[in-house]
Amino acid sequence: MGMKVKRFYLNPTKSIGTIIGREIFHVLKEKHGVQFNNFIEEKICPLVGDIIYENFGLDNVQLEELSKDIDVIVNGAATTNFFERYDVAFDVNVLGVKHVCAFGAKCPKLKMFLHVSTAYVAGEQEGIIPEKPILMGETLRVGTHLDIESELILVKDTMLELKASCSTEKDGRKTMKELGLKRTIDSVVIGYAKQTLPFFLVDLDLIMDVIPGDMVVNAMMVAMAAHSEDQQVQVIYHVTSSMRNPAPYSILWKSLFQYFNDNPPCTGRNGERVRLKKMRFFSTVIWFKLYMAVKYMLPLEMLRLVNIALCGVFSRRYNELSRKFRFMMQLSELYAPYTLFKGCFDDINLDKLRMGMNKDNQNNNGAYYFDFDPKYIDWGDYFYNVHIPGVLKYTRD
């Protein structure tokens, strides 16, 4: 399989130098040698714009030139920050997609529009979930319809209320984050590494549908090549592992404990190793909330009453513990749809794509093989040697 790309248009949120300095470009540097920088200048075109704005914030001349030149659009659907402010998440996840689609309709040479999103947009379903599109305006709640104007009004009214009450910028950020939580796994890895996560809401027997990022990219490349001349067909691909090589949550937790036991993340005051504590797991929301109420909420309420009786002597301590309690409850609410998810994502379309690629490679000796088959992944080895070290590395960076 071969692909010839004339030019990439990238939004320079980071400098091009920072981007091409990543390890992923080492292969190209070895191939092109001293001509690498010239090669990059020919291929990458910085484009200052933002999808949260109509027409990306570009003027008409820029927009027209861009639309005439583009034949492939790849749109990464959303912010991946679970704790994102609601207004930011809405701008990127909803309006951003709307603006990109509107721009795509203006491109006369467009051959491919690739939209990449999480399979979990399917919502809290059970059983096998087919590869089918979600219709425009469709929501996860039966009998409801997405009203973008109402959502915009909600954001606007909330901001006006904050201004009317003379709230600080910090209050505004906090309110928008909480609004996002009300409207909507790697932080768990970090929490365990810091030993700040003593328990969690998860059914260890359920399937955690994960897939390595490079396999997602490979599937994207093959899908673009397969459909570049077939503009009338809309195909959904689940790049997932739950059908071909399911990984239960228990594998992740065993890998976490083994990794941090072998590589202790923190030390005591004198540099000695700290003994890791095993996490407590709750497989239902009811048991989790009951445990939180008895273990934390009741003592916290008693501290509040004592603090009132003693004229606020323990205010700082109460506020700190109260904040931690709210954080744990929000975290469980945020992760419950995933850690208690009882569905499996069908991958029939993806399997057909995979078989088609294998057939093409047999007819084209020497073509590069894009592997996106999770069947032979050893999940324990992957989490221990790849995923967990990678999360720790890039959170430090």
C-alpha cells in the first residue's frame, strides 16, 4: 500500500520544530538526511485558525484558497480532557465538528472526510453494538434531540450569572468545569502512582475496550486509501479490541500493581521504598456510595458541626477534606459509564477493511503493511511495558 501526500495543513498550537522533534519523525530523518528540513517545509503548511469559529476564523481569501487545495480532511473529534470546561468542550466537540463539516462542503476537490471519535459516543448500552452512524442531532437519550441553540444559551446565561455576582476568573473556570461534569483512564494510573486513589468504582470482570494508538492511526491510513475514490459511501469503523481480543479491567489493575511494585513511584522521607497499598474495588454504584457515606461523608458532617461550634477553628481542614470528597465522587461519576460498561463494539466493517488490505498486500509485494489487528496483543505485557510507562512519561513532559 502506498500513499502520496502533497501537503499537510496543521494548526501550529506548538511550534513546527517541537512537533518534528518527536521520536516519531526519526525514521523520516534517517531517510532524508540533510534534506529533512526541506522535505518538511514542502509538506507541512502552518495554518493559523481555530475550528471553534465559523470558517475557522479565516478571512474569505484564505478560506477560498484553502478550499480549492484540500482533497482530504481528517478531523479529531474532541478534546480528550475529561475535566474540560463545559464552554470549551462545547466549542470543540460540537461547534467544531459543525464548522469542519460546513467547510468540507465548500471543497470542490474533496475526496475524503475522516472523522475520528470515541466509540463510547454510543452511550451506556449492553450487548454487541453495531457499526452504525449517529444521525445529525441524535442524542443518547430516547425521545430527546440536541438543541445547539439551547446549549449556547445555557453557557451564556451561566457566564452572565457569574459576572452579576462579581465572581473571579477562578470561580468562572471552576463553574464551567463542574457544568461540564454534569453534562457529559489515564488519570487513574496517575492517581495510583501517587497513592492518592485508595479505591475505585469498576467491575474487574467487565471488558475494557482499549486499542494502541498506533493501530488507530494505521486503520485511519488504510480507510483513507480504501475510500479515497468512493465519495458516496459513509462507513463506520470500530477500531476496537473487545470482539477479537478482549481485555478485562483486572489485567490493567494487576499490571498497575506489578509495575509500581517493581518501579516504586515515591519514596519515604529517608529515600526508602514505600510499600504500595492494594486498591479496593466496588462493582456497583450503590455499594460505592454506601461506602463513601459511611467512611467519609458522616465523619465529614460531624467535622462540619464541630467546626461551627468552635467558630471555624477547623475550617481549613474541613474545606480540604470536603474538596477531596467531592473530587472522588466526581471522578466516580465521570468514569462509571466506562468502568461499568457492559457492551462490546462490533468490528465487522473493520475486519472487511483488514482482509481487503491483506489481499492488496499479496498483490503488491514490498508495500508497507499497516497493522491494526489486536488479536495477538499480550495485554499484560502491553500495559506493563508500553502504556503505563508512556502515561508517566508524557504527564511529566
